[in-house]
Amino acid sequence: MPRTEPASAAAPRNDPEPPRDCPLCPRLVAYRAANRADHPDWWNGPAPSFGDPGARLLVVGLAPGRTGANRTGRPFTGDFAGVLLYETLLKTGFARGHYAARPDDGLTLVDCMITNAVRCAPPGNKPETAEEAACRPFLAARIAALPRLRVIVTLGDVARRNVLRALGLKATAGGAGHGAQIAAAPYALINSYHCSRLNTNTGRLTPVMFEAVFEEARRLLGATG
Ligand code: SF4
């Protein structure tokens, strides 16, 4: 069954979640319309953030994959990257239940929320600079709306530079390597290589490397209380 379409008006720019028919990126709106025409049973809208509204950990990805969150409506759900992400969150205590690659699998996040720097699926998983800028107010609002947030894990360069800019910092601030940390009071940022199929298949990112990022997040949360 196609999902119900909510109101199409644009959200206020301090809203952490864009409206289902957000009109701000013409290229992505056209892509959304094409996907709706081809697959009316898919979500085909901005992927809502998922997780605990009282989270102290925020995980920021790039953008919904066409057949992942764009299809299922839950970040990282239904595509390759989600398998490693949710398995790692389960292993490190930031998730509870069982990940079955569908939004009704009962999985819940614990002290953790997942969002994307760009909320709509871009062709080829590559958002344009203007699209990152258009969506950044939603990311800034998402961060601001988490009252207990302390640690932000960024998955890949697009997530890292948009979080930095959303926090009023230069996109080049801090280190860019896997595991690099940036202090952005009141938050600590940890960079991670993206858990994409390309990075894991080439060995650029291993499950051990990925788990270490979330163990470090856990350590930092323990330190901040
Ligand atoms: S990417 Fe963000 S700003 Fe652009 S149309 Fe989608 S929700 Fe709106």
C-alpha cells in the first residue's frame, strides 16, 4: 500500500524534520517524483531521523540510498550499509532487538539517534553542494533538538563537513581520518569512514574499525555522564 502523503508545505527552517514533500531541492524533488512513479509502494520522501529523542549519541550519514531508506523510510534500512551499522549498534549497546532490514522489525535505538546530512535520496548517492546547503538547517535543528546530545559520529566526509558547518565551524576544522575527534563544545565529534559496501569490500573499513568508533563514543559518554 502506498503511504499517506502529509501536507506539502515547507517546514519552518528550525524544524528538525523536513515535510514529506519538501520542495527545496529541484533535482531531488524530480528524482523523488520519478521514484514515486516507478515505485508507488516505496517511501520516496525525506527519510525521517530514527531513534531516541533523549539520545546522547547522534549518528549522521550521507543521504538515503535509493533502495534503502528511500524505499523503506527508515535510515540505513534495507541496503548494505545498514547491516554493518545496526549490527555494530546492537553489539555496542546502542540498539536493542533484531535488525531485519525493514522498519517494522522492532529494532529500537538506545541513547542513540540516526539521521542523514541530506534527507532525500540523490542520484548516484551524490548530493550537490547546493543540496547539502539547503538541507543543513534541518540537520542543525536536529542537533539542537536533542537536549542530552554529547557525541556525534559522522559517517564519511559529507556528514562530517555538514555537521561542522551546522555547528558554525569551518568544514575543514579538525582531522578527517577514521577515528579522528573534534571538540565542538558541548559536543565531541568522531569521524568514521562510511559503512558503505565499497569501503567494507575494499577493506578500507573493517567491522573492528567500525566497532572501535562506537566503543569510543561509549567511553566519551561515560566520561561526560
Ligand atoms: S534534501 Fe533536504 S532540503 Fe532538499 S528537498 Fe530533501 S528534505 Fe528538502
